[in-house]
Amino acid sequence: MTFELICEIEPPTKPDLKRVRHQIGTLTTIADAFLIPDNHIGRATVSSVAVAHEVEAMGGRGIACLNSRDRNLLGFRRDLLTAAAYGVDQFLFVYGDKPTSGNRTSDLTVRSMIEEAREFSPEFRLGAAAALRPVPAWKRTADFLFSQVSFSVEAQLRWREAHPVDMPVYAGVMVLASANHARGLAAAIPDIDIPGELVEKVAADRMAGVEAACEQVLALRDSGAFAGVHLVPVARYRDVESRLAGTL
């Protein structure tokens, strides 16, 4: 079975794609596809559909993330039309992080987005995010799942064994960049378990988070339990590429 590495790109918050292009160009040596977040951590960013189109133009495979938080049904249909016009046909649908300002719309859910996109085009490949808990029946109608970021290979393997699904599943792995990053993650994702030992190592050595994430990617590959990994390198994408190049 082919093991895929899907690297997440940090989307631009300004109308400038130079950094995005640099990330794509750097990570192309190790990535099978790129995930583009949607209004990352509650801040406005360039459209994930537009960046996915940029990925495709550079010869890569783009997966546009769309959240239910920031759009109503009309806005979602506009996104699907835009994607079809640009040739973007892979999506990850998520609920969305808490916005930094304003309120979220309640018009859409991930479930209704999947249903709407299925009606729009049978050619679209649709994914959903899954916590490390039982997978509800409606999520099993997706084409693939991205599991929640975890810092434990053992926890990921236990979840995979306890809740099998008949579709590709990509395990979430994130580079822990700093102790402050760890505190921010813990505040944003209450049920995430970040080992205190790892936080201490990262506080003492800026490369410790990169090494831990890359070791986790390779361990998950060797387990054979997942179709691949959804890797979030944050700003450490150069170090991640250097560490993983030639190993996948």
C-alpha cells in the first residue's frame, strides 16, 4: 500500500503568494499532496481554493480545506463553482476554529457540506476530520478522513484498531515549534495531549519538535495502519524537508 505524505501549507494573510510558492517548492521533494487551510486559526486568509489552484499550477496536488464556520449555503455553492472552474476537485470539510472576532454562521455543517458537494459533482473527492473517538455513520460517507493531530503513535494506533473504517485515513502529525506553541495548542484544542517531556525538549532545543514529528511520521508509515499522514510543519517546513528527504 502506498503511504502518502500530505503537507499543510501556511496560507497567506496578505495578497502575496511568494511564501506559499516557496513552501510548495521546498516541500515538493517529500509531499504527495498539499492541504490548504481555510481562514487559518480564525484569521482571514487568501481563499484555500485559489491556493489549491496555485498548487496545481506548480505541478502538485492540492486539497482545499473549507470550514462551515465562515459561509452560508450560497457562499458554499460559490466556492464549489469556483473550484470546478479552477479544476480543484479535492476538499477537506471541517467545522472551523473559533473566530478571533465576530460570530460564526450556523447555515452549514460538515455533514450538509458533504451532501451538497455530492449533489454538485460526483467527481469531487471529499474528506472530513475525525477526532480520536468513534466515527459517526455520516462521516463514513466521505472519501477519506483526516484524524486529529496527536503526539502519540500508540494513541493513534489504538484508535485506528478500535474504530476501523473502509476508506483512506491520514493521521495528524504536527511539529511543536516552541513551548508557547504548545500552550496555544492546549488552549485551542482542549482534548489534545501534549507530552510534558516533549515540551521541555522543545524549550531547550528548537529542533526537538521537528525530530519528534519526523520520527512519528516514519513510525506511522512503518505501522501500515494508515494510508498516510497529514503533516503540519508550521513555519519549520525547511527543517522538515531536510529531515525527511530521502526517507519516504
